[in-house]
Amino acid sequence: MGVREDLLAAARAELDENGHAGISLRAVARRAGVSHAAPKHHFADRAALLTAIAADGFASLAAALDQVPDPTLAALGRAYIDFGLTHPALFDLMFRPSELHTDDPELHAATETSLRRLKTATDDESLTMISWALVHGLVILTRDGALGGLTEAADPAATARRLAEIFAERIQS
């Protein structure tokens, strides 16, 4: 692994432990075991580092959606929810444009790739956006404990997955 990859791995570890607000170039360099100046050779600034992490996150989301064997809207929704709940800090960063270089071509391409599967499951751009908003909101509500407070279900994540299935069933009937 090269220095850039070491820095990205260190930044992901910092993200998991401290959230996006806790990431600094100096802390990442320290964790990677390189000089405090090393990150500047690979990333123009903190936002560039965070953008690279977010782009990797979208690529991982795309891979998770591509692994869904039966790419129905319900199955893709469940996979999206599972990804968001499994990687909460990464998921949060991926959708935090104020922290990222949103004009970055790699980030843009990875974002588009991650949503392509959902687009093909709906064949309707408006429905794609509504479906995405629903599952994204379910991740946030579940992760923040709000969904569990609204239902008597023992497993809020299972409730979120079931709500995505009900939505898909209703719009496809």
C-alpha cells in the first residue's frame, strides 16, 4: 500500500471513531505514521481528503447494490438501509456537501453509479428520487433512534426494511 492509501485508511479509521468533524489532516498523518506534511502531498486540503473518502463510500454503496441478487425496488431499498446502518459515519459524510468538493469528478461519478441500480428498478426519475428519499430517511430515523421511538417494534432496523418493502409493494401494484 502507498502513502495515499495509508492516509485514506487512517482517515476512515478516524471517521469511524470520531465522525467527520473529528478528522484533521494532522490526526490522519499521525495515525498513518507519516509526517504531518504528508497529507498535503496527496490532498489539497481537508475537504479533498473527505471527498476521496466519500467517493469510496459511494463506490462501496454501488458494490453493495450490485450484489443484490434480485434487484427489485424492495431488495435494493433493504440493501441501501443495511449499508447506511452498517457504516453510519461514512454514510453521514457521503451526504454532507458542506464538507466535500461536490464538483469533484470522481465523487460525481461514484454518486451516479451508486444510484444507477435504483434508477433501473423504477424506470421513472421522480419515483427514483422519492424511493431514494424514503430509504435515506429511514436510515437516518433508525440510526438516530427516532424510528424506534415511533413504533413498538423491538428491531427498528427490521421495521425500516419492512417499511421500504411496503412502499415498493404499493407503488408497483
